[in-house]
Amino acid sequence: MLFHVKMTVKLPVDMDPQVAARLKADEKELAQRLQREGKWRHLWRIAGHYANFSVFDVDSVEALHDTLMLLPLFPYMDIEVTGLCRHPSSIHEDDR
């Protein structure tokens, strides 16, 4: 199942910079692993924001929820999820 996910990160302004740096490094490591596994299919930064648009390819809504909960920055995110399906007018057989 494909999901379009918008993640907006809102770190506390008084967060220790070393804690923030560690969270960001851990987030990057996990995000790249999930991309290599094919679960996090696309990842785009939203210009001018500490946010991204992503496409996840997971087995279920529950699998998406569990994956998002693993993200080190999850406690500091506002997340919007939209389920996706292929459009009948698309000329592409695959969206990879």
C-alpha cells in the first residue's frame, strides 16, 4: 500500500543542540535504511520548511503507523497521511 506522508518537524527551541544533533543523525540513519528496504520509497524536502513529503510502501495502515512511531523525531512531528492508489489515466505502469 502506498501512502503520501507530510512530516513537519517542530523541535523545542530550548532543546539541547547535542540532543537535537543526535536525534537528527539517528533519524537520517533509519530513513536511509528504510529507503534501502523499499519501505520509504520517496523523500522530498519542502523548500523553506523543516518538513518533507514522503511516499511509503508498506503492507498496511498499521505497518505505516508502526514505522512512523520508530522515527527518532516522531515525538516532535506533525504528520498528515493520505492513502494512494494508481490513477486510471496514468501512462506509467510503475511509479518507482
